[in-house]
Amino acid sequence: MKLFIPIKQHSERLPNKNFLDFHAKPLWMHTLDKFKEHEIYIDTDSYSLKKRISYGDEYRNCVPYLRSPHLVGDDVSVNLLIEDCIKSNDISEDDYLCQIHITNPLLRVSTVERAYELAVQNGLTSVSGGTLKFKRLWGGELLPSGEVWVNGEPYNHDPNQLLKTQDLNPFIEDNSTFYIFNVGSFLEAKTRIISGVFYPVDDVEALDIDTIHDFKFCEDIYELRKKQEGD
């Protein structure tokens, strides 16, 4: 399995989050250690991280490289980073590539492997991680004050019937856990989600770190999982 992982130094909402200690080692290290059996391309703007991975014997499966200067910044599309990775590393258009994030520390390797296998065996252009949501959704508009939602219209249910939420047609949340795609199809479409095929990822695996609250919560769940599984 070929993986692409962007690891930038700067983070807006939680400063330096990719490098914070998560259970006694940097957050980025948890992901690289988990996926050590696979080929990993690492796009980073951190020279020290590139040097650490390049000269460490434990990460021989990784290909770290410095992000192109014109792609450094918080507003750069990941699609541009992926395209640069493909061209910079001469990845074949016949290959499949999987993009994951450092900030999903509870995502299981086996989940990604099964989704990757599904994509390759069936010749799918893309398979993305998604979470099924059984919720009553409403459309409408938010007042300029940002305090009240008005002109609400039921989006996926009839308020007069009030079906149980488990009986509603589920919606799929793009949870950003992983994006698997055929390289040639990606270069043509210029996007990670091509076929609209999603692989189910449960709420725990999909937990993402954006804030210090998220960070502490994920640490607690990580520790609980280790105790339950006897790790």
C-alpha cells in the first residue's frame, strides 16, 4: 500500500499539533509507526522532520521530501500537494495512493488496508472514509448575528411522521480519515473523491484533532483502547 502524508510545522487552531507529545512520543510518530509495513511519501515543510526521518533506521519505508516553496501555507489545497507528490516521486498512473492525516491517531491500519484492497480489486477510481449519520437534518439560513437558524426546511424527514432516527435514510459524512484513489484518475479529475464510494469508519476511528480538547480526548480514548485490547 502506498500512502501520502502531509506533515506541516504550523497549525492554526492548535499550534505545533503534529509534533506535540501524544502518549510519550510525537503525534506524527504514532502514524508512521502504525503504517511501518507500507510505503509512505511524506510531504513536509519541516527540515528537522525530514532530517529525522531520512537518517533514522526505523523509517526506511518512508520517502520524506521538503514541500515546494510555492505550496507552503495554510490555504494550499491538499490536491495540489498530492499532485506535486506524484510528479516529484515519479509515481505510476496505474498505482493507487492513499492520503491520510497525522491527526487521526485512532484510525486502525486494518480499516485502511481493507478499503485499499476494495479499491484495487474492483478497479474503483476512489474510495474515501465516511461515517454514516442517522440524523434529522434541516436546511435554512443563519441570521447575520450567527445566533438563530431560520426558514428551516426538513431535509431528509417528515416532521409529521417522526420516524425513529435509526429508520431514516442515513447520510454519509466525509470524515477526512483517508482518501484512496487511482493515480491516473486523480490526475485527470484533479480531486481525491472521484467515484463517490465511501468505506464506513466508526466515530471513534474518525476522531480528529483540531483543538487541545480534541487532543486530550483522543489521548483518553487511546489509553482506554490499549487497556481493553491488552496492548
